[in-house]
Amino acid sequence: MPTEAEIDEAIDMLLAKKPFFTVEDFRYQLNLSRTYAYRVTAQLAKAGKLRNIGIGRTKLYARGEKRGESNKE
């Protein structure tokens, strides 16, 4: 299982190539199973580190809100 630092580094590398990535991109970057990759990206989206910009079942992720901050009004 990758550490939080390894996950952050993988996200940075993926987003350096283009402004979004798929779960498959994330999966292959970290050599994860499909199930685990979906679980991790869902947790990161829930935490606000990633933002799902896909439509329907197509999961595309971009950088979320600033790390550690939430958008509350």
C-alpha cells in the first residue's frame, strides 16, 4: 500500500502532464488494483484533495480545494 507521500507525489506527477487524470492513470502510476484505486480516489475526493470533473460513470479527477481547507461560507 502506498504512503500518503507517495500518493501525493503520484498525483503531482499525473497533474504535471495534463490538468486531469483517470482512475486508471492513478492505478498504473502506483501499481494498484482497480478496486483499491477507486477506493483511494473516492477518499481523496471526499477529503477535498481531488475533485471529480467527470460525467456519470466516467471518473476524471482534478486538483481539489487547497489542501487542508474547505470552501465554507
